[in-house]
Amino acid sequence: MCAFPLHVWTIILAFRDFSWVTERTSAWDAIGVISYGMVFALIESLAVFLVAVLLGFMVSRKFDEGRRIALLSVLVLITALWAMASQVYFLWGISLPEQMMRFLAQSGHPVRVLYAASLALVLPTVLIPAFLVLKSNKVFNFVRELTERLSLLTMFYLVLDVGGLVIVLIRNL
Amino acid sequence: MEKMNRLLDRREFLKLSGLLSLSYAIPRFGMVPRASQPTPGGQNVLLVVFDALSAHQTSLYGYHRQTMPNLDQLAERAIVYHNHFAGGNFTTPGTASLLTGTLPWTHRAINYNGTVDEPYVKKNIFRAFQNHYRIAYSHNPLVNTLLFQFTGDLDEFIPRERFFLASDGFIQTLFNADEDIATVSWARTIKRKEEGYAYSLFLTHLYEQYREGKVANFKPLFPRGLPNAGGDNYFLLEQAIDGIGNRLVVVPQPFFGYFHFLPPHYPYKTHRDFYGKFERDGWKPVDKPDDLFSQKKSTKTLLKWRIWYDEYLIYVDREFRRLFDYLEGSGLLENTWVVFTSDHGEMFERGISGHITPVLHQPVIRVPLLIFEPGRETREDVYTPTSAIDLLPTLLQVTGQEIPDWVEGVVLPPIAPTSLDPERSLYTVQAKHNEKYAPLTRATTTIVKGRHKLLYFFGYDDLVGRERIELYDLEEDPEELNDLYLARKEIGAELLEELKAKLTEVNKPYL
């Protein structure tokens, strides 16, 4: 689950860059950019996995192993979704509604208000699913099945990582 | 008072630098060491280029604002060229002309981040100085693209990241054989700042914190933000100047040094000492009508950018003075020719800001040139028009070396044994969107001959009849306000014919 969202995001953005790089240099260089991107995504996935493992030690042992893994998977997925949302804001050129901008400007502390509002929005989206995974069998089973299905897709991404690594090695020989 | 300010800044700078973990970020001018012993008979050459420095906005050349007071003083010991023209209007063609002694239509580094044509990889200034220790550095990635081509003729090529405050140099080190693409991918992966998004979802946040932490202490010194070479490639000019100075006193002599600093190129981020210096001086430049190729910048915007640029120039001026004084203190100047120049200029008029424009008016192509001869104590002014391509043969001449036959420029006065023809034709070329290996069909070229300058635009979609011609008398009208092409038909026709004949000649290999 650590690798899945990171790879999806990298693939989406790297392929968006493909034509941009090809126009300026060559298709082989564009493949190079994607390959490095995949390798960096693999490294980031390992780092996130490590953090998730460390966090796992902080979850009470009264929950069985399956639930603890499901909890961490949900946390990683939701955090990744929010990280994507923060970038989509720039990617699609979205701006806050006029009224909200005016409210922020009039508040006197726009940054603080923005952070507080973000926290109020993000916190329930993390805490509620986490609570449900631990307490509801239905949600737990859903997360477990989702994780299993995504794991299959993640294997495909890992194959792409290996391909990326090979291309990076060839380019650096 | 000014001296006191400088001392305080120095102390503050040292104090702040001490907080950096990068040891090379700490400026080390202070005690000036004696330079290494020169080889008898061999003189050093130091070519210092400040990117996008327009003669038009330099006080030495009559600009209203005192943008370069130190240069004004140093000029009393230099040969000062008043009508010196760049080879092109942006870094790639302008720098390639300096480094090859040929015009852009010959070396073909005409496109953005372009490279010189294969034969010129071996026809460059570094090869010409093969008896010298050749060392080069630039903040500017476009210059580095050219320097990479010439690495075979360089004894020392200082990596660009060496003088950045926070460096991603490990990527270049790790992927040394593929550093261009590795760097692009790394930037797209980790640097959210440039576009607001990156391939990485989490590491980019940690990376930003790390980078910001590295430069945070310097931010108070630059109220408009830290000077940068794109994105978060922050640098301090002080650091590069100190690093270069310290290196030059220890490298073997004779040396040929090419140092191309990014300031005063955009973004114009001056030091706190000069911030606001011209903000309220009330001066306004000559009002000029918008050009056909106007970027639609308002007068207010142009005035703002001009002020920011002018205030950046004083920072450049102070740092060049520091380098000069340091080299003098080390004894190097006794045996070193120092050249101060630029690769192209900058403009803030006619609705245009910067230099990426087909419009080759004086602010974009007229650049400063000062040559400091070892031991010279008097000033000599040269008003004859000169070109960037003349620098290479001139520097070879002063160091007693043979001038290769591929060089298109000539030895400059007063160094040349015979006087320069004041009616010699000088050219500048802008062909950024023309194919590299194709005849020039979409370009702007200028020909300067004596007091007249003709601009010839051709192939642009915006042009009715696909061409535009303007003629100016630079002596009577240095601001280029009155187009004389219709009023002085004969001169205009003669210059145009000569320019077109030249274009036919240079296009021949690509037909």
C-alpha cells in the first residue's frame, strides 16, 4: 500500500512530461526522465514503508496483526490522497472561492485560519476511517480486500521500477 | 560611512555564513595571500562576464543613475570601449560568440540552450590558450551547456553547484554519465516550488524544509528574495566572488580564467544595502512608444523592473570591486589582464522587459567592455564600434600568442598594431526560433557601420510583408527614437544590401 499511491502519482506526472522532454531532447531522454522518476518513487516507497513500520510499533498490540496492517494502510492512503489534493490545486490551477479569499483576508491571520481550516478538514478524514478499521469488521474486511487487490497492481509497478532501474543503469554505463 | 556599512555587512555576512553547514559557503577574503609565482614571460588573462549587463544602464556610459560607482573609479585605470556590441541577444549566442570569436550565424549556438556546431567544439578560446592553465565557472546553465562542449580544453571546470547555497550536486555525482536527464528528473521529482507539483508526494515536503533551512539565515540580507539561478538554486554573489578569488591565487600561472556570473540577470534580487536606493529618486527614462513586438508591459511595470535592475547593478559593482581589490592585494594584477564585459544587455522600454525579444535596440546589444592591462594607471577611451568577437584575438595578441585563422574578430585598438577601420561592419544576430542547421529565415540582424545602425527583421508571423527595416543614427539619436530608413534612403539601402549579401553568404552551407 505504501508503493501504490506514490507510483500512481509519479506515473501520471511523468507521462505528462513525456512530450515536453521529447520536444526538447529525444524520446530516449523522456524515457530516462520517467525511469529516474520510477527509481525515485521506489526509494520514496521504501522510506514511507519504513516510517509505517515504525508507526506500527506504536499501535496497541491488543489489535491483531491484520487490523494493525489495515490501519497503517489506510493512514498511508489517506495521507497520500491529501498530498495529491494539495498538488492538484496547482496542477489544475484551482483557486479558492472569492468569498473564502475575502473571509481569509478579513480575518487578520489568513495563514493561521487556513491551517486551522485545513486541519479541521483533514483530521476527521484520518481519524474516522482509522477508528472504523479498528472497530468495524465490515470496514476492516473492505480495507483488507482493497489492499489485496491493490497489491497485485503494486507488483506491476515494482516491475516497472526494475525496468526503470535497468534503464538508469544503461544510461549511466 | 559607506566604508563602515561595508565592514558591518562583512561581519554580519561572516557571522551568518558560520551557521551554514557548507564549508565552502563561508567567504574567505580577509587576509589576502600572495599569489603563486608566475612563470616568466607568461601573462594571465581573467575574463569576467556579468550576465545581461547593459551598457545603457551603466553610469560609466552616461546613465542617469549612479549604478556602478566603483566601475567609474576603476575605469580610470582601464581601456574603456564605448560602443561595444554583443554577438547575440541572449546567453547562448552571446556567450558562444565570446568563446569562439565568431558570430552566431557561424557558430550556430542560436537556439535556447543551444550548442556550437561540431567544428567549433575545437575552435574555442580555451584551446587557443592551451599554454595556460584554463579554468572556468558559471552560475548560468546555458553557459554550462557550452562549457561542457569545451571540457576537453579545460584544466578545471568548477561545477555550477559549487557556489549555490544549497546544492543538489550529489545527483550529478551519482549519475555522472547522465547528469542532465538525472537532474531534470530529480527536479521534477522533488522540486514542487517551480510549478506547485512534483512526482514525489512526501519527500518534496522534507526537501523543502531542508533547503529552506539552509538559506534561511541569508534571507534578511535580500529583501526581494535571494538571488537564484532558477527555482531554489539560491546563491550569493559574494560566495562565488570569494571562491573564485581564493582559487585564482593558488592555480598555476599563467592562467586563463573565464568566470560568468549570473547577476544582474533576472530575477533582480539586490542586497539589502542597495534596496530602495532608486525607489524615490523621481527620475524617469525617455518615454518610447510600444514596439510591434511589445510584451504589453505597462510603463509602471517597466519602471519598477528598471529600478530593481538598477539596484541589482550596484550590488554587482560592489562585488566586482571586491574581486578586483583582492586580486590587486594578492599581487596577481601585476601580471594579469582583466576583462570586464557581458554576454548581452537588458531592456525596459517599448513595452518590453528583459532580453528575450526579437528587438535588438541598444540596451539589449550594447554591453560594457573594459580591459585592465597589468600596470596601467591611466584611462583610454575607445569610441570606435567593437564586437564581442574581437575579444578572443585581442587577448591572444596581448599574451603574445598566435591568432587562429577561424576567428572572425579583429584585435582591438589601442592594442592592434594598426588603427581599426571606423567604418567596419559589425553584426548582431537573433535567431532563437530558427532551426540550427538551416538558412536563417526567421531572425533579426543588425549591422552597425560608423554612426549608423540598421535593424533587419524577417520571417516573423507578426510582420506585414514578412520583413521590417529600421535605420538609426547612433550619434544623433542614441535612444533610437527616429527611424531614418525613409529619410536616408541611400544609406539604408547600402546597409541592407550589405547585410543581405552577408546573409546569403552565411546561409550558403545550409541551402
